[in-house]
Amino acid sequence: MGLLKFMTRRPASFLAASTALLGASLTGALAAQPKPWQLGFQEAATENMAMITDFNNFLLYLMTAITLLVLGLMVYVMIRFNAKANPEPSTTSHNTLVEVVWTVLPILILVVIAIPSFRLLYFQREIPQAEVTVKAVGYQWYWGYEYPDHGDFAFDSLMLNDEERGDQPRLLATDTAMVVPVDTTVRVIVTAADVLHAFAMPAFGLKMDAVPGRLNETWFKAEKTGTFYGQCSELCGIRHAFMPIRIEVVSKEEFAAWVEEAKAEYANLESSEGMYANAAITDATR
């Protein structure tokens, strides 16, 4: 069975230079990706993800307490009101106090959950003044990135196969990356050119639907440099599992240098759409 493979690639000289620049700057830095037998979320690289992790842990503790409480009540009822301990069954039809408690207590629990939940939602949806804007466009099946604030250049990012990926993780390696500066508010405009996609970066607590004909906005502020991996999170076709996302977070000085190189390479391109229109049938083990 064959699958489509996009044959066109970035000029080797620029790709090699960019990889060398970013590789040198990120040596020893964080690489956020799924790990074998991992429990819990990936390490947080943004305040948003740290808040999500804290909220998740809070819910876990709360759910555990509720489960233990219900279990304790069930054990108490089974012991206190079994047939052996009560040869004469009770004729009680209702208990006002119990009914009030089991009505009010769930309401209080929901209020306790709602307050931090709404705070987190507001933090995510209230986009602060952005210092960098990146437009992420989902295609079948790769991502395109545009930098309208830095010369309006655009490029595409395709998954690398096992022979091309080097020491990058399998199914997450890409030929180019979305590059952003550290400690900088980045606004991400997300859309799609064909079908529904979703732009997701677990270490940033980032997930936004990419809808054709619609511009969705989200944001992040990375607190550490490194390489961060994500994937399309909306079923979009036969190669849905093969359109990863790679974000390189670098220092502001390195980002400025990268922008100058990228402008020289991509400024003359009208857009990223259609750059990989030529496709060929290849083996599914790509």
C-alpha cells in the first residue's frame, strides 16, 4: 500500500545552516516529547501549562477524596444496616437532613471546581499584547508557517522519514521548525486550507482547531529554550498521524539572526500554499 509523499524540499544550504544554528544554541536544552511509560503531562514550558497541570492535580485530589468518602459511606451502610444487624427493617421513608446534604454538597463541589476552571479559561482566551505573530496553516498533511510581522515570509514543515530524521524522534521530526524567541508573547493564528486540523503543543498547553475559512487565535509565552514537539490533534485523513509540529524556542538574539536568514530565503514566496503540490506514491514505511 502506498501513501503520498511530498517530494520538494527546502534548499539544503539554508536547512543545514538553520539546523546548525539552532542545534548549537539548544545543546543540552529541553526537548519536550512523549516518553515511554510516561505518567502525567509533559514538563510545563509555559505558565499556561503549569496552570493546567496544577488544575489537573487539584481535580485528582478532589476526585480521590470524593471516591474515598463515597466508599466509606457505602461500607458504613453495609455494616450498620445489614439484615443481621437489623432484624427489624426500618420504616423510614426519607430524611430531610440527608437530602439537603446530598443536594448542597455537590453544588459546593461544582463551585469549588468552577472558580479555578473559569480563571484558567480566562487566562487562555484573553490574548495579551503580542510581540511576535505566527500564522499556522494546516494542509493535508503538513503545516505551513507565516511570519507577517517579520518580513511576511512563509515556509512549510514536513515530517522526516527514518533515513532523514537523524537524532530527532520518530514521527515527530520535521525538516523545518516554527522558531520563536524565549520569554516572548507569541500570538498564533491558526487556520486550514482543506479540512479540519488542530494545532497542538502539549508542553505549552496549546490546542487550537484549524478550520478552513476561519482564523482562530491562541497564544503562548515559552519560559525556557529547547525543542518542543506536538502533532495535529484532529482526524484529517489518511496521513493524520504524520503531520507533526516542531517548535524551536531560542534566545531573542538567535531569533533575530534566524529571521534575517529566513527573510532572505523565503521573502519572495507568495505563500506556503501549493509549494508541495507535486506528490508521488511511495512505500508506506516512509
